[in-house]
Amino acid sequence: MKDESLSEDQQHNAISPLGYRFGLDRRAFFKVLGSGVVVALSIKSGLSQESGKVSNPHSEEELPNSIAAWIHIAADGRVTVYTGKVEMGQNIRTSLSQQVAEELQVPLSSVQFVMGDTHLTTFDRGTFGSRSTPTMGSWLRSIASSARSLLIDMAAERWHADRTLLVASDGLITEPKTNRSISYGELTRGRQLVKVVGDRPAITPAKDWRIAGTAVPKLDGRAFVTGDHKYTSDMKLPGMLHGKVVRPSAFQATLVSFDSNDIERNPGVQVVRDSNLVGVLSADEYAAANALKRLRVQWNAVTQPSENELFNYLRNNPEAGDDRDQHVVGSVDKGRASAEKKLAQTYTVAYIAHVPLEPRAALAEWNGDQLTVWTGTQRPFAVRDDLAQTFRIPKENVRVVVPDTGSAFGGKHIGDAAIEAARLAKTAAKPVKLVWTREEEFTWAYFRPAGVIDVKSGVGGGGNVVVWEFDNYNSGPAAIGTPYNIANQRIEFHAADSPLRQGSYRGLAATANHFARETHMDELAHLVGMDSLEFRLKNLTEPRLRAVLQTAANRIGWKESKSSSTRAIGIAGGMEKGGYVATCAEVAVDRANGTVRIVRVAEAFECGAIVNPQGLKNRSRIRSRVPSYKPSGEHCLRAFILRMDAYSIHT
């Protein structure tokens, strides 16, 4: 089976655009920063998978061709960190700041981040795949550690002292022997230094964290709560117009004709037509929206499969040129022959809209052949490149800036709104802001892929699973492998020609594959008459997954629970991106009216060292209090219980 990170990137890059086809150099960087210390980390080997080459042929000051990130320490002690990652509500601005402050040994209040600005930050593939904390966080810690080492060297040189006797703490370098100290700002004042770090320096182990590992409130949280923070949809520029785009009558429809005579007579409204894009512009957003409704447009729509036909369609329409993504262990033929009991089931998952709190939005401004776009995207550099390609200009002429954005869930990988706003702005010769409506979000944004998953299995004597065949059509290969000990496996992902736009979703296909696998394990346990927890543990040796299964079961009282015709407890578990989770749910059924009620849920989650427990609490969406946490090693297991008496499902 292909490397999972590569498979993920293929999914991220395979999102189909809407199909429009339209006919800072280094010196400036240092000018912006002023005096201080810049620390760059040279990338080696696998690190280039996260951030890649940055080069500028017009640069007179050559930094390494590959840079992961850098830190600037100003004369007043302020620390500015640059990263191509973006803040989408996951609170990495806070957690990454904690990690930098920890390694650099400065107060958290002195650290500020510049994120997702293609003119100011180094290239980054995007904020996806749960990579920000374990990957970017680790790199920034290395850079901060190197910066601290450089500052110690500078102090030692200044004092003619033994560097091994100097201590960095709270933004100061101190020599305990003489009790003299100097601030980072004093050391860097009036100097411009660049240090390239070739190898990873030592970083602080989790057990010694003082700033990381603490429940720091969200940085700039007050601005979000009070409305002071400006999302893209809140931004304004002088002379700005509002843009709206006509959407086709159906997916893959082509424009036949349109009549705009009725609205072009209205002052203050402008109609734009370029190939298959039709849009309207006005200084008043409501006037633009009303004009859009009055456009008379004809489309030629193609026939699409119905919902009832969808899953057969996905099975029978492979993606053109798709190479097989298959994982084989042992012999499934021999496994089938040795099985005493066999089971074959099919599971389906639907298309799902991302529905971010902040709809897609972009503000575009042209200055000659220079284009600046503010937009909420997970991949600012990819959007920059798409804009450059669409308008046939050098990518150096395009700047994409990502304000902290109101969620994405994998749904903002491409720049649909950015391209639309930029095209309208080019015609208007004025800045244009374009904000998608909720209807557009539900209809024209790409979806989580629908999928069909066929599972065939067999169990030998004693409850051991001896054969496992797993075919996923379309939904994706993330977490497609099984953690259970099965000697004979064939696991395969089949890419399909999706009738709808589809792409990344939170967790990618891990949700679909876990759903199918864990449901099937329950059905196998039922088939052989075993307790579902006992059946899983019998076929599992992975210690971290076993730990969360047992912890969740203990928390909900698995051994003491008694199932009946109206009440029962179920369990499921899995692992992805270095996180291990198990969930138990107690469900009650009212057979008189068909109501299904979730009584309570107990969940155990083990994700390694926790940088910010407050972030874990917020992400877990739990009502019970998260225990205070002091990192003591690489792994930390926490169990939570959630009562859900208010939630009912009617069947």
C-alpha cells in the first residue's frame, strides 16, 4: 500500500476546481524586519515533505534553498515567528507559540506569529493532515532551540565567558557566577545575523515543559469573542465593490446564453462575462445579490446518476488511469479455506458538506500586474499558484494572505472564491470582495467523498480472524489498514469517477474506514458468540489501542453492564495520525415509538504529549472537567464521560 502521506497529498491535489479559464525579495524582507537575529533551519531528507524550496532569482542575499521556518528576535525583545501554516480555529497560533516560548525561554507574551502570508513566510504545503503540532511544532522547537544557543554564544563572546556556564531564561542570558545578565533584545540590537542550522538540535523533553503542556487561553481570544477580529468577510478596502457569481443549474452544466439587459440599465450595477463565468458587481452587497437573481441564464445540463444509483455508479466507474492501491499479506485463498465461519457485508457513506462557520470568501485587489488576495484557505501557496496560472502571471506577482479563519474541516484547500474575486476585480479595476452564501456552500463547495466499502472475512477456531478482504470504492485510503492481527489480508482502495466535486474532509476517509471495520468486527463477534470487547482484544496486540479500549470500557462499566432488548452498550476503537481513541456508547430504545436515545458516551483518547490541555478540552467537546495535566513522558491517556440525555434519534 502506498505511503499514507503521499496518498493524502494525492487527495488534496485532486480536488477539481470550478473550471474557470480566463484569457518580497530578501532585501525587502530584512527591511520589514529591521535589526535582530534571523534563524533558519536547513531541511534535510524527509523534512522537505512538509515545507519545500524557496528561491528568488532577484535576491542578493542567499538564504538556504530549503527553509522550514524562521524566527526574528527584535531589539526590544519581541519574537516574531513565520510559518506558512494557517489558523483555522484549531488554535495552533496558541500551541505553536507555547512551543517556541518553551524552547527559546521567553515569556509567551513576547511571541507573535505571522502565518499564511505567501510574501512573508516560507513555502508550506498546507495546513492539513494533523501535521501542524507534531511536524511544524517540532521544527519550530528546533529553530527556537538553535536561536537560544546562538544567543548564548553571543553573550559568551561579549563577556569572554564560558558558554557552558551561561543560562537562558525569561528572555535573558545570565551568568550565575557573576550574577550579570543581558536581555535578548540588548544582544540583538543593531545587528542583522543569519544562522543556518544544518542538524536538529536537542529540544526540551515533555517532562520538563513549563510553558508547553499548560492550559494557556487562546491568544487573541478576546478579539474573537468581542467581534474585533476581522475575518475575510469583514474586511474592507477603499472603493471596494461586492461581487456575486451566477451558479449553473446543475453540476457540469455549460452556459448556453444569458440576458442582462434588465439589470445593466440600473446605475451602480456591472455585469461581467468571461467564458463560463458570469458575475455582477455593485458597491452595495444587497444590490449585487438582487441583480444576480434578475439575470436570465440558460444552461445545458448533463444527466447525472440519481442517489439510488450512486453506489453502483461508484463501483462501476473507476477513475481514468487509476493505478491500484493494494496491500496484501499472506494468502486470502488459504485464509478463506481455513475459516470456520465467514461474513460478507457492504457499508456505504454519503457525500457530506463541510459547512464551515465562515463561508468561502475572498477580497482581491490588483495593482498593475500585481495581485493581492485575502482569503480563508488551508493552502495559501497552492492558491497563489492557481491564481498565477489562471491569470497567466508569474507567481511572484501574486500575494495570498490568510486571516485567521472560521474553520474549514478540510473544505478550504482550493481558491474558488479567490479566483472569482480576482477575475471580477480585474474587470472592475477596483478591489472586489466576494462571499459565498450558505446555499453555495452546500451546493458548490466540494464534498467529503461518498463511498462503498465491501468487507469479507473469516474466523477460525477460538475466535481468531484468519482472513480479511477490504475494498473501498471512492471514499479514500486514509486509515484503510487494519490494526488487528490477521495473517491473510487483501486491502484495496479503488478511486472512482465521482459525479460530484469531492475532496478532503476532517480525517479524510479514516471515518469511513473505521466505521466499516469496527462495525464488521462487532458483527464478527456476534457471529461467533463472543463479547465484542473480548473479541477485539483477542485479535489485537497493539498496546496503545488496547489501552484506550480497556480504559473506555472500564469508565463506562462494561463488565457490570447488562444488555436487554431496550438498552445496550457498544464499543469501537481505532488509530490515526498517532492518536488512539476508543468510544463506548450506551443506547436506549423505546420500542413503542421507535425513539433511540444516546444515554452516555465514554471515550478514551491517547495522543502523546499534550501541548495545551485547554485545546484538548475544547476539541473533545466534553462537559466534564479535563484533569489538570503535567507532561510526564511521551504518552498521556485521558478518559472522559459525556452524558447525552438530550439527544434522541427517531427511526
